[in-house]
Amino acid sequence: MTRTRTPVALLGLIAVLGAAACTPTVRLQVDPIQIYAKLDADVRVRLDKELQDLLVENPNLF
């Protein structure tokens, strides 16, 4: 009985290894995206205003 099990087990092992070798590979390539940002003058005014308020609240900051 052990002689008939060995070829069957060997064929099963070969089938499993063969199926694992045929597993498809998926590759995804994403090109870099360039983003151009422009700071608006309004942003600078807001930051200047926040800085002025901070200096009024904490005169010894600098």
C-alpha cells in the first residue's frame, strides 16, 4: 500500500508546485505628478496679521 501512495503524493506535490508557479503577478506603475502651487497675497496678509496679533499678546517674544 505504501508504494501506491508515494507516486500519488508525489504527483499531488508536483501539481501544487506547478499551480503556485503559474500565479500571475500584477505590477502597478504610477508616474510622478507635478503640482504647481502659487501662494496668494491674501495668505501673506493673514500670516502678517497673525504675527502682529501674537506680538501684541506676547511683547517679549523676540
